[in-house]
Amino acid sequence: MEKLDFNYERFNMEFDKPINTDLINGEALFCYWNDSYPAIHLRIQLKDKISDEIESKYRKELSCSLGYEAENRQKAGKQFFGGGFVTFEKGIVKIKWLAKDVASKAMDDDLYKSMVYELENKYYEILKKYDFNMLYEDTNLSGIFLAKPDRSYVSGNCKVMVVGQETKKWRNDNCDAKNVKKVNIDSVRSSMNASLEFNKKPPKRSKFRQFYKKVSKSLCKDNLDPNNSAVWANQFCISYKSGNPVKSNVFETIKELSSELLKAQLEILNPDVVFFTTGSGRDKYIKDVFDYETIKVIEPLRFWHFKIGDINCFRTNHPRSTYSHPYLQRAIELAKETS
């Protein structure tokens, strides 16, 4: 969390049950939801490891104390702040009250940084398990695609992911896994930044990227940057001869690696809606990777609505397909209804 350069005031907390606060040091951001009874969106970062039980109790008491303070301020007719930044050290709690827009932005900034940090470390954890000398014996393979959300992904009410099939050529001259046969956290970050920067470019003649922009603008109107708020992902992270890697001799490894990366993306980014523009011929790979529940096969081979946990997913044909347009539009409309 990034500390804000403001004056702080003491804040008293009273605990229903005693807690050894000498063990609890850290900081927190919080934001009030607009409600008759103020609800708290609270993020805590501890400096030291404590038991889950004590952390849970402290989190609950801090949230309750902040809620009571909000109620008391409202009843007294005092200015109602939208959130704040908290520091706590050995039982001494200090707080800086913030306006709603400042608190909300600080929450989103912190959430985004935490999300990207978790994603890049998960990518690295996955990638370092693989033997890239063996994988890239096939010189027809592209570099590895790693998705990254834009900051605006966390700024609105709807988080969206659009999954394509695979790239054509992708960082063939810059991917460390392909060219030096190893990765580190810096090369992971470089790859993530490359996908984000590319995705912000105009779609030009790419039917997939035109659809991506349309989805983002349609479902993320309240986000900071509606054109780029959806996150772009791919079913396969590596292409073969600029296309489907299924004919590569190392396809099973590509499939395994791609599945791990895609599962990590859904777990960490936690989208509300996912569009799989992968076509019916690739449904088997979705079914192999995820525990899913079919909601409705709206049009056989063309349009499938299913859920992965709480995530509404829509599988259509690829946007370049002649038959795709009406189903792509229906997917957007149905996503609006379900998100």
C-alpha cells in the first residue's frame, strides 16, 4: 500500500474480546459503500505473520469500529468521509479520513497493484517448472503470451475477459523462454507489459480485436478507460506456424502450460464475464481444464452459455467466422443481463 502524505489522528478501538495488539502491526485502506448503514470495504496489510484467528478478529473489530464511527458522524451531522488510510502499531491506531473519490481511487490502485503482483508471481511459478530447451526444439513455435489487465479493469462494476484462440507470431525475437531457454520475474513482467501495450493499439482489420474493443466499450462503460478495460487472454499461450499448436510435436506440453496459465488468470483476475471466441472445435479443451456447468446451449456449435464457479461464460465462434456476428452480439446482450 502506498502511504498518503496527510496528517493522521488517533483512532480508538474497543474490543469485545481481548486481543494482544502488541503483535499486530500494519496498515489498511478502507472505503464506505453508500448505504443507509455504511458498509466497509477494507484491505489490510500486516507487517508480521500472526495467526489467522487473531487476524480475523482484528479485521472484524476494525471494520466494526469504522462502521460505528461513520454512524456517529452521520447522527451528529458531521462531515461524512468516504474512507481513509489506517496505520496500526502495537495497539496504537492512527487514521486519515479521505473523501469518497480519493478513498475509492486509493482502493482501486492498491487492488490493481496486488492483482498484478500476484499474477506475475503465479506466472513465474508456473513457467519455471517447464523445460524450454525441450519445448523450443520445435523452432516453429512462437514466444509465450502472458495476459495482463489494464488499471481500468478494477475501476468499474463489471470485470470482463475475452479469450481468443492463440496469437500468430508473438515476441519471437524477445521472449526469453524461446531465445535463452529460461525466464525470470523481469522477463515475465516484460511479456505481460507487451501484451497490455499491444492490446491498447487500434484494432485495425483484426476481427478479434474489433470484437474485443466492442465488448469492452459495451460492458465497461463505467470504467476509467472503457476501450481497454476488458482483459485479453488466449486459450493457447503459444502458436505453431502462426496458428493452432495442435499439430506441434510438443502440443501436450503447450496444452498443459496454457491450461495452467488460463486457470491462474481466472482465479486471480476473477472476472464477472468471460467470452471464449474459440469455436466449437475447441470446446473439449475448455471442458478438460475447468469444472463447468452448462446453463444453456443456445445454438448448437455456435453459442454456448456456461458457468465456471460464479463466472458467466459465453462460447461463440471466432469473430472472423462468417457465422459469428449474430451470436457475438447476442453474447454481449446476454452478458449485460447476467452481470
